[in-house]
Amino acid sequence: MTRRSTIQRHRRGFDRVSGVVLGLVLVSALAGPVLAEDGRPIRFGARTDAPPMSYEDPEGVLRGYSIDICDEVKKVFAELFPERRIEDGYVKVTAGDRQQKIISGEVDTVCGAFSVTESRLKDFDFSFLTFTGGAGVVALRKVETLLPRATKAPAEETMKVAVVNETTTKELVETLLGTSVSIQPKTTHQDAFRALVQREVDLYFGDREILQAMVARSGNADEFVVGGKFLTYEPYALPFAKGRNVELRHAANKAIGRLYRSKQILSIFKRHFEGKEPNEALLGLYRLYAIPE
């Protein structure tokens, strides 16, 4: 093969490759912004009933520790993938429908109190941990004993317990107290707290930070007592449908790591946990995930 024919062969090959690359560029340009897998923008879901993690203020604006973290995730995602579109605001979800909405693709993640558990790992991938807490119990001060001697009430006066449905706390109550109490599942934390205030139930179980926030917002906190110890370990993270939204999870981890390295997370904590400081477990979590860029 002559030198001229070799050059011509390579030139033809280069032209073919150039044509393919140019075609891909044109297709990408004409296709418009890359959206979620079903062609829609990226959507963030959020609970409105879980202060101080995520809640709706009197003006209808979503606020909370987890909301602030998710706002940072949105910024980082926009930096990393400027061609993709994120829907403004948040899709409202409940404890009962949030998992299905993620799996169905109605939302891509949920901001709020979402615990990582071994059973959930089957259906979900998770971001870096964002918080660690645990379940607790609250009662009106007229109830002298919370656990477990409260079950010594007369048989005809079975103690009633409120707990939000489809939560890890409900599983705890069923395991811890079983048939010794009457479990009253509720749709939201507001429903559960209202039942306690109206004396429809004797105890209200939930994540301890949420219980404390509900009591603080009640206007008559002295009428309630919150149990002093965590009954479970509840690590929170942002959930994603298994095997999907890899880019969004990457952006979430990058945003969370950045918040921890810069210690901006401490400002977020203080904004939503007034008068409190992060405990040693939470500070350890911040240090653990403050990984280098």
C-alpha cells in the first residue's frame, strides 16, 4: 500500500468519525434539555407535617432543616448539569405515599424525615446521611408513667397510642407494646398531636425532634412531657428509586459534603433547632461525611 493510499484511507476514516460526532452534537442540540427518564423535569418531594425537618409555615412556604439541604442540592445539580431542568418548588407528599411516589417516578427524591433501614435498601438508594435521631414519646403531664408501666392500666381502659402510619416508629410501637395498647394510626403528625391534645389518645410516638417541635409550637408546652431517651436509632438521608437518578444522587452527595466541610450545616441546624447544639453523634456524622473534593 502506497503512502498516498494510506493517507487517503485515514482521511476517509476521519471524515466518517467526524460525521458521527457532528451528528451526535446536532442531535444533542436539537433535542433540547435532558429531563428525567420519562421526559419531565426533576421533581423534589417534601413532607409538610414534620417540623423541624420539613414543614409548611403559615404563609404556605415549605421550610426546615431538610428543605435547606435540598435547596443546596438543587443548586449543585444545576451547576453540574446545566442542561437539565428542575421543577420549581416541591411536590407535597405524606408519610403514607412518599415511597410509592418515588418508585413510580412522580418525584425523584423526598426531603424530610426519611430513615435509612435495611429493608428499604431493597427499593431505594440513599445519599450521604443528613441527620441522626431516634423515636420518642410525648404525653400530657397527667400521664405519670410513659413506658412501659403505662400498660398497667385496668384492662377495660386499654391505653390508646397515636403514631403516624407507614413510619419506622409505627413498627417500633407494634414491636414494643404489641396488643397491650390500642394503636391509632394517623396520616400526619398534626393529626397525631391533635388526638393527644383532645385526649383521644394517651401517648403519641414519633421521631423525638418532631415531637419536641410539635410541643414547642403548641403554645402551651408546659402541659406536655417528652420522654428523655431515644427509643431507636434513625439515620436520615435523601432517598432515590433503586438504580435511577444517579446524577441527582451524585449532586446530593456533593452538596452534603460541601455543607459539612464548610460547616454551613451548623448554621442550618441552629436556624431550625433554636437554642440547641448538635449532639456528639450528629457532629460525628458531619465529620465523617466532610470528605475532600
